[in-house]
Amino acid sequence: MTKDQFISILSQGLYDFPANERMEIIYDYEEHFRVGKENGKTDEEIIRELGDPYTICSQYKANYEMNGNEYNTRQQYNNQNQYNNQYRKDSYDNGRYNRPYNSDDGFSKAMKIIGIIALVIICLPVITTIGGLILGIFGISIGLFVGGIGTIIGGLVGTVATPFISIPLSVPLIGVVLLGIGLSILGVLIFFFGLFVCKAIYVLSIKVLNWFKLQLQI
């Protein structure tokens, strides 16, 4: 059963209630679904906590006929529903905190910590390699950009001698300038590629750290 089906059954089952009272009741249950979804629950889990919609309608009608008062009817049932929810929560908390300590849990957690430390040590060469690769990318990009600027300036003054290229003076000036522009643009493109790689590594690192935290909390 889905949320829409649950709400539809409630709405149809309470059709003879005053419109404003019916809408308030439905709103209360829609709030239950909204809060449950924010806590990561599915429709089935929320409905299991709320109970059968047909039974809910029957209880509303029984209280309504017995009391003849819309506010008291809804208030009484909501109080009962809150009591049931609190009882389930207390039962869960008591089971969780009063559970006897299991030495196997401590051993398992210690082994996970040791495994994570070993994994970090094994990955250190990979991390240093990636760091060197990133530095190399930025170094190449800066070198190409500076070399391109130097090529343009050298062409304009009549001599070209850069760490990357040596061009005879017989090459036309326009060719030298275009080559310098091309080198500079290539350097800029490689620089932005380096930024993209850094961003991807950052996102991956955050995911890995979150995974480590999750493993340590289990």
C-alpha cells in the first residue's frame, strides 16, 4: 500500500465527518508521512507504524458516535496513537541500550580499525603518485603558458629560445605568434583539466572518508 492509497481510504472512510474535521485528520497523517520520509522511511514502513487505515476509520467513527464531539474524537485518537508510538520507541531504546555487551562486537570493531589502518598504509604510494601527477599537470600547464608567451615575445623581437622549442629566424612572424598563442591556450586547457582532476579527487576523498566513519560506527 502506498501513501496515496492510505490517504484515499481515510478520506473515503470519513466521508460523513464534517469537511474541516476530515481535512484536519488527513493533514495529521500526511504530516506523519512527510516526517517519516525525511527520516528515510518507505511508505510501507510508515503505514506499518500508523496501522491499518480501515481500523483507524472505525476507531474514529466509534469515538465520534460515543462522544459526539469532533475535537474530542480526534484528540482522543491522536493521544492513543502518540502513546503507541512512544511505547514502540521506548521498547526499541530499552532493547538497544539494555542489550548485554558482546565481546565479539568489540573484537569485530577492533579488526575493522586495524583493517582500515592497513588499507591507508597500502594506499599511501597511490596517494603520493596522484599528488605527483597533479603537480606535474599544473607544472606542464604553467610551462606551456609561459613558453607560449615567450615564443610570442621572441618572435616579435626577432629571436626565439624557450625551454620547449627553438625556432629558426626564417620562420614567418605570423607563424611564430600563432604557435605562441597555441602553446598558451594549451597550457590554459591543461590547467583547467588539472582543476577538474582535483575536484574529482576531492569528491572521491569525501566519499572514502564517510565510508571510513561509517565502518568505525558499526
